[in-house]
Amino acid sequence: MAVLTLDYRCCDRKRPLYIKHIEVERIAATARQQLVADSIDAVSFDALRQISGLKINGIDFALEVSTDYAVHDEQGNHVFGVCEFDPAMPDAAMVSISPVGESLSELLALSTLAHELGHAVFDAPGWVVQGSKGPGLFDDIEPTMQRAYRTTTPDSDHLSKSLSAKPTTEEHFAELRANEFMGSLLVPRQRIIAAVEELAPQHDITIHRHPSTDPDHPGTAMRIKANGDLGVLEMDRFEKALATRFGVNPRFIQVRLNRYGLTTQEATMR
């Protein structure tokens, strides 16, 4: 069983300040170092499922992970997963993932668990602090009136949204942040770049290098392109090889290649 210890910029209520995507990458990298050896590319479902606690910015709480029962939202609809906190149980957050079945593949279950872990890392500490305060002097103290905190992953589309420069609401930003954590945890920037360097020659993929325009990643950037008349087919095979290496699906790889600037948005829409 693993306990993850992480720190990031937060307010006095232990809620994250508006953290840039490069900071989310760093936090995910720190979490990954506590879960798998440096020689391993793929983070397994079991490695995430066995996390038993979190220590985030000095806030300690247990993490209960459930993967055995179907998960539903507040309206009773089947969903992929949730992260929630009940003030009646102030020392623990819970992540629940629906079992693998017709609507949820093993690879989607892994992505969902990594996404909900992102909520546990970034959102649950604030829930724990808020829940520990208890009702105020003029608050209703009936148990049924206590607020429960929850985030929900309804489907696969929820897992494919990229980080936006100007999120519209705090809730929207929390979802994008959890997605960035998921992507950086399962397919980190430097590891996929190394894998691209290694596998590209085997799939007739050309690597073009150019000066980086990203101030967070100065120096040389890379762009990949499939060669010849079978370019699309070769790129598909290349993405499948990367997906196998990292234990995710090809669509996940497409999103990360685009996210790290190795492909264009048009390439991911083919």
C-alpha cells in the first residue's frame, strides 16, 4: 500500500492556486516516482488502486479506492468514476471506479482512476479542511444537511479535454487540471519523447527538430511526421506501439503527442 506525499502552491484553505500545466506535470512526475521504478514506462491499474493515503501540503487523509461496484451519479446514471468526500468521515476521501465491462474497458478504467486521483490530489485537501470546520453557530446541524463533495467522470469524452488557458469556472478548471494530471502521470513528456526517439525509425516516422517557442520548455522542440504513401497507416501503427508501451489506448497517445507539441491538432483529428 502506498501513501503519496505531494506539495504545490495553495491558499490557506488548502485549495490549489491557479497552477500552470507545467506545475501539474511536475506534481504528476513526483507522484509517479513514488509509484513505479524509473525503468518502467507503464503505470498499472493495480499500482494506482493500492494507494491508501495522501499527504498533500501537510494534510493527511486516507484514500479509499473501490473498483468492484457500479458507480452512479446523483441522477442514478451509470458513470465511469467519482471522487468524493463526506464530512461525516473527515479523515478519508473515496475514489470509486465502475468495474470493467461493456462500457468501460481496462484502459479506460486506468485513465478514469488516474483522473479521479487527480481530483483527490488537488481538490480533496480543500474538502478535508472545509469539512473539519464543522457547522457554524447559525448553520443547520442536521446530518442530512451536511454537504458532501463529489466530482464525476461520466464518459470517455470527459477524459479527452485539454488544459485551457482561460477556464470558465472553478469546477471546469478542476476537471482540466485532473485531466492534465492523468496525462502527465500515465504518459510523461520526457518518457514519450524518449520512446518516440527509439521507435520512430522502426515505423518510417521522421523527427523534425526546431527551436522551441514554448517558454516553459526552451531549447529544441520536436515534430513527427509519417513518410511515404502509407503515412496515415504508419502513424496509426506507431501510435499503437507507443500505446502498448505506456499501457494506454491509441487515442490517449494522440492527445499526449499533440499536448506536447509533437503533432498538430489536425493530425489527431484524422
